Amino acid sequence: MDPNTLSRIETLINSSPIIVFMKGDKLMPQCGFSNNVVQILNALGISFQTFDVLSDMEIREGIKEYSNWPTIPQVYLKGEFIGGSDILIQMYNSGELKEKLDIALAS
């Protein structure tokens, strides 16, 4: 990966306790999977930031390489990749997501 792209990705990940790399943004998701993640985080009352990967092809491809995860959306919590839509749905349904967020955001 280009060092400039890597630096930009790391800056984005560290810019907010929770950031979602997605298609569209939290006000206007551009795919169902991205919308699922937004709805879950909104249901939990969690403040989060988004980055629209449709606006930047270098970030769109680079984030997949960075996380070694082939799909978008991607959710990062305090710099740690926690998953995409399917993983967040599973974690939300089990209660694990709320617990993980509460612990991470309390510290």
C-alpha cells in the first residue's frame, strides 16, 4: 500500500473513537450493509463518524488491505477493527456489541 494512503487511513481511524468506513454516510447510506451498521449504532445511541469510501478509491481499496477484510462497511473502535455488517448484527443480537462499546468508551 502507498505510504500516503496508509497514513491517511491511520489518521482517519484515530480521528474518532468509532469510525465506519462505508458507502455513503450516516445520514444517507448508499448500500444495505452500510445502512445495517448505521441502524445498529443509532439504536444503541452511539456517537460515531463515517467515511464515504465512494468518495476516495485509494481509501476504499486501502482499507480492505489494511484490515485484511474484503468488504465494506468496516467498523473501527478505538483503532481496532471489529467487523462489518454481519459481525455487527451478530454482536448486536447477542448483546456483545453493547458491552464491548460500553467498556471501550468508558475508558
